[in-house]
Amino acid sequence: MELTAFAGWLNSAFGGYDRFLLRLMHSMADSLGSVLTPLMKGITFLGEKGLILIVISLVLMLFSRTRRTGVCMFGAIACGAILTNFILKDWVARPRPFESFTAYRQWWEALGAPAEDGFSFPSGHVTAAVAGLTGLCLTRGRKWILPSVIWVLLMAVSRNYLMAHFPSDVLFAALIGLIAAFIAYAITQLIFRLLEQHDDKRLCALLLDFDLPLRLPSLRRRSEEDELDDEEYDEEPGDDEEYDDEPEKESEVKVRKDAWEYTDPEKLDISATFDQIVSERRRGSSAGADGEDPDEETERSFFHPRRSANNYQGKHMK
């Protein structure tokens, strides 16, 4: 197969780099047997066409707080796919490693790796991974950098391990993914800036504020009614507040003592009069108790009305 000019330049310029890393992958496969092959096939399957990242970006678009991230990720993957699958692959037309050299084909057959169709340069798996995860990091912060780098490295190693791509294919795919992510990030910022400037328009407000969980009006209305009922119930005085027969706490008695001690002279005179009235009533009630029938009505204190000793009706008796 005749190579294009750019494919020939890649083979000559990056030939040593490609041979070193592919030989390293083959040595690792020989030393570990077939242990890593299923793992590498699984990683490749998860990165196929960037479908996992596309699904994640679509889910993020359903919520107002993460919509910017979802749009950026989706735009980065789409931009990377356009650059990779629709422009560069057919233009460069570089054959895959197992189609180019006999040694690479033997290593590929020893692994039992699946046959890949299409051209080799650049790697679509790595382009999608770098583009989508870079968009995630640009919009959500530095905490996503480490897991993104780990995922991209695993994807790159799996593509070289299975002899599906040259290491130079992976290297250029990472660069293309970064370019696609920054282009998508700039476009995303422009889109949301325009939406915020025209948020008085109904469509723009919907695109900014639409949130999937809040599109359930019956559940939202029911929850709001329950909250209003709870607030009204809390405001109404309870039975314990109206009829509290519990004894006073020691702290409350102490506070009241202190209040009587630190008052003006007029209040002290009133308290003295009050004590005198109470003592006279107690003496009268004790004198009446000696000569009267115990079933007769008796006085309790200044704060309580007269009531019969046998006709008491308390809080819990009808």
C-alpha cells in the first residue's frame, strides 16, 4: 500500500519512538501472559466512539447546575470527532501497525487482539477521551484532573497494547483532543453569555433554568402545601403551652427570687402587702378547718379560686 506524504513522514520521524513503546507493550504481554488482554479489551470497549462520555454529557445537560459542563463536554467530543474521523483519518491514510510491519502483525496475532477497520492516525478513542475530560476539567475545576489523566493514560496504553495504533497516533490524538476541548469551551462560554444577556426571553430563560426534577409540578405543589401546613401548625399554641401544670424549675425560681430582691421600693411594699394577705388567709383557713367539716369548701392560695375538695376536675378528668 502506497503511503501518503504525511504518513511516510510519521513513519520516519517517529519510527524509533513507535518501535520502543510497541516493543515495551509486547514484552509486558509476554511476561504477564494473557492477564492484561481482557482488561485492555474492556477499556477499549468503554471508549468506543466516546459513547460513555457522550451519555454522561447528555445527562449533565438535564440539570441547570451542570448544563454548562454537559454542553462543553458534548461540544468537545463532537469537535474532536470532526477533526479526527472526518478530516485527518482519510487525509493522512496511515495503515494500522499490524497492517504495516511483519513484527507488529506477529505481536498482534499472539495477543489475539480484535481486528480494527479504518485508518490509524489519529486515535479516535484517545481523542474523545481527552476532549471530553478536558471539557470536564475546564468547567468543573482541578479536582477532576487526576482521574481524567488516569483514564486517558489507560485508554492510550490499551490502544498501543492491542497494536491498534502507533504511539505517535496516540500522541497526536491527545493534542487534537486538547484543541477541540478549548474550542468547545470558548463556544460554550459565548453561548451562555448570550443566554444570560437575553434571559428576559422565554426560550433563553428555559435553556438556563430548566431542571429535570423540577418539571414534576404535582409533586412540587404537594411539597409546598406540606411546608405551609407545617408552618401553620408550628405557629398555633399547643395544649402544653395553654395549660402547663408542671412544677417550675429551680432555675426559674431562682430568677424570680432575684427579680424580687432587685426591685424598687414601691414593688417591695407591694410584695410585703402580698405576704401579709397570704398569711392572714392561711390563718383563717386553718382556724376554719378545726371547727368545720372537712367536706366543706376550703381556700388554697391567693392565685387559685375556691373549689370543693371532693369535686376537683383536673386536666385529664372529665
